[in-house]
Amino acid sequence: MTETIRTGGCQCGAVRFRIHGALGRVSICHCRMCQKQFGSFFGAFVAVPNDGVEWIREEPSYFQSSVNIARGFCQRCGTPMTFRQPDGLEITIGAFDDRSDLAPTIQINHAARLPWVETIFQAEVHDNSDYYKRQESIISFQHPDEETANWPEHGLKL
Ligand SMILES: [Zn+2]
């Protein structure tokens, strides 16, 4: 049987990972620490096998957010990468190259959710459907969502 390897990394590409083995729980967490880590409404994580994470190039840097929990990020570009506790590691959903099957199936710390968070998708939709077409005409310095042999391109210094 062929091993499935999931890949991903930070925005600049300095921190990349390969996950060997099956992924675990896919969740969002409403706690204040996850809001701060992401600079957003909630955290979004996938549990990964304890011995199945291979870091490529650099490893995340860590902020110890409480006695048992540390939160990883790329020290070069700031991308939130991990949630680490003594018995396990979770990686941010948005860091995965392919996120299409990583729909959260459980909400953590639901009582701490922002009072308006369940209404955000009722907001008016701004029509910028030509956005990606316009993106093709500019030069992006973001790492592509795939493994690359010769990153960084464009002369970025890592
Ligand atoms: Zn980075």
C-alpha cells in the first residue's frame, strides 16, 4: 500500500512539512488564545501523528502560551503553524497545500466564541471575481501550494 504524504508550509516557504500517516481530528477553537494566535475569529487545526511530522528547511519557532501549550509560527513571515501540547501536535488547516478535505468536524471552547461569529457569512458579498485573473499579472512572493525543488524563486532571501 502506498503511503499518503500530506504537505504544506508557511507563506514564505521557509517552514515546510510532510506528514506521514493518517491525520486526526479537524477542529476550530474559539478560545482567546487561538484568536490571538491567528489574529482572527478562531483557530483551525488538524491533529497529526506524533512521530509522523517531517520538517523541511526550517522548523517553526514557538511561543509558550501557557504551562502546557506552545504555539508555532514561521519566524520569517509570521504564518501560524502549530498547536503543541505534551501529548500531541496539531497543524493549522490553512498551512496545508491541499485543504479541500479538511472541513472541521468539531468546535472547541464554543462558549468563548465571538457573539457575531455565526453571522459572518451573511455579510454582503463583494464582487471581485476577477481577482485571480488580475493576480496572474503580478509577481507573488508567496510559496506555491506544492513541493518545489528550487524555492525561493524571485531572489527572495531565506
Ligand atoms: Zn515563512
